Amino acid sequence: MIKDYLLQYKELTEAIIVNIKNDLDAEKLMNERGKVLRELLENKTLNKEDVKNIYIDLKLDKLDKLLKEEINKAREKTKEELRKIAQRKNANRAYGKSINTINNFNKKI
């Protein structure tokens, strides 16, 4: 029973990683993954040590670390895109102001 939950958790985590790498939406998978965790944790009859041992045996700790790294990469990529948009916006604003201001040097010539 524990292993079934953790295998489902592993499959969902792997699918999330693939979606993040391919710039696809992973929100639905994240919600399903959270649901699996809640179901696992709500089961009062489970021994936490057994869950921990199976978690480590399935190498889910490494998979979770990989997921965290991919999420951080995607976050940084999004931040960089937002910075570029802000720079373009500022450049367009500055260009618009320079065109609209009167240049005294050009008037005299």
C-alpha cells in the first residue's frame, strides 16, 4: 500500500519534471501529486519509518531534488524574461521621450 502511493508519487514527479523541461503546464500534475501525499499522510495506520525507508529505496529524495532544481531553473528563466521585458519597455520609453522633446541644436540649423 505504501509502495503504491510512493510509486504513483514517483510517476507524477517524473511527469512534472518532463513538463517543466518542455515549458508545459504542470499545475494539474502538481495538484495530483499533492493529493497523493495528503492521502498517504492521512493514513493513520502507516509507520513513518517504513514510508521513509521505501522513499529512500525508490530514490525519491534524489528525484525531489531534481524537481526542485528544475523548478528553480524555470523560475530564473521567467525572471530573466521579465527583466528583458522591463529593459525593452524602458528603452521604448526613453526613445519616445527623445523623439518628442525639442532639440535646440536642430532648430538653430
